[in-house]
Amino acid sequence: MNLRCVVRKWLVFIGQKPFARNKPFVRHKSFIVLLAFISFTWCARPASATAPGVAGTLSLVPGLGQVSNGDVGEGLLWFVTTVGLFVMPSKYMSDIGFKLWEYNMYDAYRDAGPQGAAKQTVFANYLGFINPLNIADPVGLGILGYGTARALTAKSTASLGPRNKLGGAFYYGFVGLGEEGLFRGFLFPGFSSIFSSKFVGATVSSVLFSLSHLTNSQSYYHSVGGLTELFALGMALCWETNNNHNDLRHGIFTHAWYDFIIDYAGKKADGSAPATLGIKMSLPF
């Protein structure tokens, strides 16, 4: 990799003046991001043995980790798909783009070949949320049982997903895919390796999982109780992932249907009450 070339072009990219969030800006932003990514792929020399943690971290720019693994075509596909969805005017399509951005870090990490990594494709992992066999998991059943009791006894819950419940199920499938990929597929084993302890890895990834929700507007995500609950759920999902030998499909199933139950069961509110595990953020472009 020609680091001087990469740094020079990246500094030019990040030096762009921010613009208002309107359609011309979306087009302008997409064009700038595309040029930045082309600069990286042009300057980079595909490596045959990129360290898994490096590959995952490089995918903060979607697809760059795949390029570092030598999969330039796959990297471009991840980039175009992620950014294309993110800049769409639909909130839900934009959210799906963000979830794919999260998952692409796990995909690059896994493809770099860490020890014990599962080999399922993104499609197999996503479709895991509609496989009823994945409900046969004691940890997942406990989480879903808790979510059901919480939804039915809470005074109100905020509605974050699409009004159509069928669309909401597929939407939360992407939420489960992205967050399980990033926090349990990439960060959990990554920090476990760094600290030589799965418990520490689960703790660090669950703290980050909890804190990542601070960007949400619902008061639940800004309360000690809410953040503590998210941390506990993150630890439980790490446990589930570990029990399934890093196969994410059970966790994706649990995560997606937990969010679905919380969102569509019980009374609806104005958004100030406890909501789902899903997060709403902006890509760092």
C-alpha cells in the first residue's frame, strides 16, 4: 500500500466543507465518498494475509477491508450497496444501509481468517432471522421471553419500525444482522483476543454496544437503567454467540425478534418510553 498516496488523498477528502442535508448534498456527498474510495483502491495493493483486526477496522470505509483482503470486486460491491442505500431519502432504507455498514466490518474480519470464525455468507446470516429452528436456543429463548414480558407490561413503547408488520420483520432482520455482525461477530472475538479473555471481550463489546445507543433521541437510551439493560442484553447475546461457536444466526434471530416484539406489542407512545435495541446513527462520511 502506498501510504503517502492514501494519506494525501484522504486529507483532501476529509477537508471538504460540510453541506446542508438536501438532495444536491446527497449527490455531492456520494460523489466525494466514491472518489475517496477509488483513491484507496487505486493506491492499495491487495494483501494476501491482512490481519483480521486490521481488515475489520479498515472497513470503517465500507469495502476497504475486503479490498485489503484482495477482494476488490467484493469491496466495491459493499461500498456501492452500503452508500447507495444510506443516501436514499427513505429513513428505513437509509437505516438498512447503516446496518450493512456495520456488518461489512465483520465480513472483512471473518474473510481475513481469524481462528474459530464462522463461514456463513451475509445472505445465510440474514436469512437466519426467519429460520424457526433458531428459536431452539436457551439463551435466545430467555431474551425473547424477557422482551415479551417487558412489552406486555410496559406502559408504552416507542414505535421505530415501519407501520407494516411484515416490512418491520424484514427491517429488524437487517438490524439484527448489522449489530450482531459488528458487536458480537467482530468486536467480541476481537477484544477477547486482545485481552486473552472472553469475559473481558464480552464486557468491552457490550459497553460499546450500550454506549452506541446514546445517539438515539428516546429518553430510555439516555438513562442509567436503559444503558444498563442494553449492557446486560449485550452480555447475554455474547453468551449466545459463544455457545454457538461464533455462528451469528441464532443471535441475529434473537435480536431481530426481540426488537420486533418490543416495537409491535403493547401500547404505542410518542417516543419517550423504552424502545428497541435498534440504533439510529449517521455514517462518518
